Amino acid sequence: MKEERAVYPINKYDSRHDILHIYLSNRCNEYNASADEEYPNVYVLKDDDTDEIVGFKILDFTKNVGKVAKIYPQYNFRV
């Protein structure tokens, strides 16, 4: 049986610039988060206090979605 991955409360795709923004909670404005480019064109937002991943920004999404899905299989990167 295939496990369904979560759909996140805030998932914004900018088709004009091919950027996907994912926030793992609808409380994203409450996070004191920093973004680090962990892989080329892949920014991971982490809570500054807990180092927990709270979101992603993926540039050139259509080119990078396969790579990102392999690196972070526990997250859903569907648009």
C-alpha cells in the first residue's frame, strides 16, 4: 500500500518565475526562521530556536522537483 504524503496549509507556486514556496504550518508567520541554500536552488527554512524544518523555497521548480523529492522524500512537493 502506498503511503499518502501530507498536503501543507500553505503551498504557493509562482509559475511566472517557476518558484515553489512551501510552509509546513499555517502559523508560518510566527516562526523565527532562516533560509539556507542547502542544495543549488533549494532553500530550506529552519526555525532559529529548534533547527526544525518549517518550509522550503525551490527555484527552477520544474527542473529541480525530482532531485528535491529524492533528497526529502518525507515531504510532498506536488503543485
